[in-house]
Amino acid sequence: MQIRVLFLIVCIGLSSCQTSGQENGDGSSQPARKMPAYVMEELPSTAVNALQSTHFQFFRYGKIDEDKIKGIAAANEATVSKIQGFTKIFLPAAKYSWYLYPSVEVKGLMLKNSSPCQVDFEKKEIHAVVNDIFLDYYLGKANELLLDELLGTPQKRVLKSGLAVYFTDRWQKMGYRYWAGKLAAADQLPTLADLLNNGNWEHSSDLIFGAAAAAFCDFAVKRFGKKVFLEKYKSWESSPGEINSLEPAWQAFCKQLGVPGQTSPPPPLPYLKGFNFAHEGYRIYNGYGSRKADLTLGYLKQMNVNSVAIVPYTFMKSPNVPSPIPVAKWTGAENDESVIHTSESAQALGMKVVLKPQVWMGRGFWTGDIDMQTEEDWQAFFKHYGHWIAHYAMLCEIYGWEMLCTGNEMVKTTLKRGQDWRKLIRSIRKIYSGNLTYAANWGEEFENIKIWDELDYIGLNSYYPLSKKDDPSNEELDSGFEQVVQKIETVHAKYQKQVIFTEIGFPCAKAPWKEPHQDWGDLTPDPEQQKRCYVTVFKNIQKKPWCSGILWWKYPSDMEHRQRQDTGFSPHGKAAEDVVAKWFAEME
């Protein structure tokens, strides 16, 4: 394909980075940084003195719009005035340094930390990404430095983070009261015991805990008065008895912040023509959030792709023991900032975004093995899973992404605990107003779970075998897929819901129709046989009234990524890729 050649030339032509030092115009030192062996393009090597306000000095790396910097300065000076009015303590002038970066990729490569905003409390520095996507994302985090200077560092993280967000009017676009009210209505608000436990913050959702922490500070100021609150701020200690006595009032306070729930169904989606867009890999410059991923999205657009599934992963240690499910935060992973960047980049190209969070199981297990042994453990599991998926529901609502997949191939949980899933889905609807689906594993789960009536779309991860033969004819492959179609039509007829292939794919190997899910082992590359499977699927779903889209598994964020001698699922650079472009151009 002509477009493939063009994009590969662009990728290969990108220059590697410099490793020159950093220096201010006044000669003072800048944050040290280390580079990977090579990156997509030359990174900015010096910080430019961009602006000074009453309390802040701003430096920029690379090109950042001057009006954006002025807006940040004005917003922060306004917040300083607000905090000083609250505390009656005043900051010295021109003391705090801001370092501004044009993207999460640049910041991540320079600092090994891609967070849109981080604070160095020792050096009294704030490092933030400033672009159209993250223009307001620094709001809240930077206030932690100001509050530490004025009030000291509190023992409780809930107070440090909460009061910082409390002074942030546009936190996550709608403000903390809006989000705390939604979380309370959805029964996803953390308990006071959870909030006051510093150890919970590392693995928990910064969105959920941030909204709840700010609401707690609001609650505490109103309940105890500002004077007592400030006296207790630095060394707040609460006994279990006091926490339990405050809990009902705290929950009631947040519920009265609630906003009216959604009363109409979400708008239907167009026919989805796309891929599961895989985070390949974990070195900042080649996964979500990178320029390489942006290039790949542009390439997919020219292949007539109109949608992508973005897949942030987490992990569970054991399929039989409940434990907190962490939100990915480490640099290089599918963290929030990288997911946000790539999802917003896709939408800017006119694509629909399906957020499809997934759980990774180690030690040879998979999500279909999750199976708790007691009722207590099941309730604990759904509490942990609910917190994790509610984080992504909140992220979808903030950015207006079109669909959230509530789970992926969690076979035993859906077959055994249907009522818990119904409760969870109803909870998520109180946070997220877009379309919901669930990605069911082919076979027993897809054909037997009973929660489809709670969802907007039926989701199928289809890896049904098409033939047992080594070399079936095209007619035999068609016949094999027709059996799959019959299974789908049975489920569709029962629930009268449109079906989306949330996954379907075939390895680039000999006889991929025999075990479509298997891309490991001693496989022999065979692009033509992968292509035959793609043609079979496209030919047999075209104009099927029940089908509302197909998201192939999978396409890499880095087009230079190669895996297992090209026997992997990706059609990039293979015969199947031309098939995708042709059929997507013809499908409605």
C-alpha cells in the first residue's frame, strides 16, 4: 500500500535525541535528565526563561504558546490569593519555579516521569505539561506545594491532596463537588477509613480519591469550622470510633452534592471500523502518549479506520484471593496521561474511542480463572474491581469518549455473579453517560451470560475456530464462520441488542483458523493464510443487520514493532492490511 510506504519513510526519518545539558539564562542549573539510546526526535536541550509573576518563575522546554503561559500564571496567582485569604498567611514573592513541557512524551523522556504535573517539594519546583490536552491538568497538584509552604506537611495524605483540590475551581473540568456527588450516587465513594489510610493512595484512583479528599476537606471545614480545621490540619489523628461516628454524616454530605442522573440513553454509535490499538511498548516514546502512536493513528485513518479501542492494563496477583486492583501510574505504562493523549489524538482525527480496560493475570492464569471461594471474598473482589472500573468511567466522562467496556473475558464472574455485575453496571451509569458494553469470551460466556439487557451493546471477543483442517477451501472457511454467525444471531435475537466484535483476530501463521487465539509456540509465518481469515470474516459480516462494528485484534502503537517472527496478530505490513483498507472503505 502506498500509504504504508509513506508513513514508514516518515518514521525512519525521525531523528534521535541529543543529550546536551540544560541551563537557564541566568546560569542556574536545571533538572538532570538521562535519555534512552534513541528517541523519535530531538528533545529540547535548554530551558528558556519565559515569564515571571509575583510568586512564580516560568521556564519552558520547546515551543509553548505564550498566552497559555500567561494564563497559567494568572490562574496560579489567583489561587495564591484565595489560599492566603483562607489561611491568613502570606507567601514571599518570586520563590517558586515552573518548568513547562510541550507533551507527556517530552517530559517523560527528560524526567523519567510523564505525569502531567509533578512537584519537587525539596527544590520548590513544579514540572507540568502544557498543551491543548493538558492545559488545566496541573490544577490542584501545584497547590500542594503552596499549602506545604504555608501550613506544613500534614500527616494525612487526604488533607494534603484534598485541600489542594479544594482550591481548584475547574478540577477535572467540572469541579470536585460535581464528581464527589456522582461518586456518592454511584456508591463508589471511598469510606473515611479508606481515605485516611495513607497506604491506600498508591494503588487507588487519583480521580476518585482526589474528588473524595476535597469533599472531605469541605465537609471538615463546615463541620468543625475553619479555625479548628487549620489547627488539626498538620497532625490530624482520628480514632476508629471517631471515624465510624463521622461516616454517616460524611456520606450524607456527599450525596447532597449529587447532580441529576442521566435520563435518556446515550447516542448510538456509527458502525465501528477499527482495531484494538495496542500499547507497544513501555519505553515512553513508542507506546500511548507518543508521537509514534500519533503517526500510527494517522496511518490507520488512511486505512479507513473510524474507531480504536484503547486498552489500559492492570494486574491481579491471584484469581482466587481478592486484593486492590491498581490503576496504572508508572511511567511507560498505559497510565492516565498516555491514555488521555492517545484517545484525544484519535478523536482529533474523527475517530470514536472505546476505552477497554483489562486485567492481566500472571503465573499462567487469565481473567477467566477469577473465582472467589467465599461470599465475603466475592464482595471484596467487586469492591476492588468497582473502584478500578469506576476510575475509567470517570475518565471517559471527563473527556467525552464514546464507549466504555466494563470488563473483558471474566468468565466465571459473569456466569456465577450476574447480580453483582448488574449492580456494578448500574453504578457505572451514574458516573458515565456514554455507551457501555462488555467483551465476552467466545463460547460459554458469550452464549450464556444474562447481563446483556443492562448494556447498550453486546460485545464479543471472537476466537471461534473456523476449521480443523490444515488446508480448507474458502467455502469451508465460510461454512465455519457461518456457524459463528448462527451463535451470534441466537444471542442477538434473545436480547435485541446490536453486536460489536470487541476483539477478533488471527495470527500470521499457518492454519490460523484452527486456533485463532493462539499466537505462541512453534508457529510458521504465513501472511496469505492470515489474509484468507480476514476475507472470510469481512465477507460474512457485511450487511448483517445485527452487526454494529468490528475491532480487530490488534494494531501496534509503534509501526516498527515486530513480534515472534511476524507470526503475531498485527496485520501491519502484511497482506491482511490491504484487505482491511479495502473492506473498511466499502462498509457502512
